[in-house]
Amino acid sequence: MFEPALAEAAAFTERSLEALLPPVGGPEGRLLEAMRYAALGGGKRLRGFLVQQSGRLFGVDRRALERVAAAVECVHAYSLVHDDLPAMDDDDLRRGKPTVHKAFDEATAILAGDALLTLAFGLIAAPDAHGDPFVRCELVARLAQAIGHAGMVGGQMMDIAFEHVSPGLPEITRLQHMKTAALITFSCEAGAILGRASPAARNALSAYGQDIGLAFQIADDLLDAEGDPDKMGKATGKDEGRGKPTVVSVLGAERARAQAEALAAQAARHLDLFDERADLLRAAAEFVISRRA
């Protein structure tokens, strides 16, 4: 049940992005080409799936969910483009194909990431995202919080600062809350914001998002340590080579895997108030720790 639902949501988001990023001519055409290269044709679209499923709990209009899911995937694509740059992780492959700065050039990759981020805010600020401007303002403010200096980008800075350092588990957990879990949490909250959900429902989805976000990152670190590069579509073992501390490097693979499983189980319990309506979200919690790529 889960895999077909995830694939359907991915195809839905892909079609939305395709329509939002039409090829253009002129000098700026190369920028659109790089944006399309970064945003289209790859990835599981888990964050877009979470937007859609959280919104369906509250009967949110499909068109609104389409735009917000596309916005979240634009943010995710931008973060990957910039992460792969030589000044950051210096990766040559992403999803089995050359990274944007390899397929184009560094300057174009930087601009493509900037443009994808800007597009994301434009999508959620537009009337098609929601008829109530106060709801749109809340979406904008919450996304900015999730991906700015107190969220994803701040976590990326911590990631750089901790190279060849030995922080404790609390510091690593805080880094991963910011770098990975913050955007995933927003993806889960977005549907509740769009649906004007009760504080209890919104808090449940926020707690769920934080837990699966941390579980996702632990699973990602396990894949980096143990995964097959051919299946991953990118190099593995790079975190250890850079001296980056992770839950895996501190706890070891077995204890880290147990921690991810505990987080996924806890995430599912946060959804109790939604009964069977949240079964696909519960399945997503299991998916993030069992994936192989």
C-alpha cells in the first residue's frame, strides 16, 4: 500500500514541477535548464509525500497541496545542489548522474540553487497555495524558520564546524534536528497549517516529523557507512573520510540502527489521534529506516 502511494505522490509532484519549470530561450535559458536538471527526474519525493498526506488528514484542496509539495521539493533540490559544490561536500554524483556543478559549472549551480529557493517562497506565498493570506504568511514564516540559520542552513554550518572534532551525542542530535529534521518537520506541519488544524493535531504532526527526520538521518548515515554506491547513486563512506561526526560514528552501527527504530516507533505513536487515517504516515516512518538507497 505504501510504495504505490509514495510513487503516485512522486509522480504528482514531478508533474507539478515540470509545469512550474518550463524550458525558456534567451540568455537565462541555461539557468532554467540547470534548475530542471536539479529538480526533475529523481528522488523519492518523501517530503512532498508528507505534505500531501498531512494535508489530506484535514481535507486540504489538492491544488494547494500540489504547490506546497512542489515548494518543499524545490528547497530540497536547492540544498542538494549547494551541498554538492566543491566548497561544501565536493560530490561528483547525485542520484546516479553528475551533480549540477559538474553537468553545468559552479556559477550556474549556485544560481540554480538560489533560484529554486526563491521559487519555493513564491509558490507558497501565491493565492493558489491558500485563499487566506494569513495562512500563506504562516507558511512562509514557518518555512523560513525551518531552513534558515536556526534550521537547515544552521545545521549545515554546524556540520562544517564539527569536521575533525568530537562533539557529544547531544550536539550531533541538535545538528541533525536542524540540518535534516527541520525541513521534514515543516513538510508534516504544512498540511496542518493549510487545514487550520487544532493545536493538538499540529503538535502531533510536528513531533512525528521531528522523530522521522532524526530517524531518516541516522538511516542515511548507516547507508553512507554500509551502502552500495551503485544503488545509492552517489559515493559512500565520505562522512568518515571527512571526519564528520554522526550518530553512527558515536554509537556504532548496531546501536544507531536501534535508535532509528525506536524513533520510528515513537513517531508512529504520535499519530494515535488520527486513527487509521494516518496509516500511510505510519508506513512512512517504517520506510525511512528500512530504505536501501
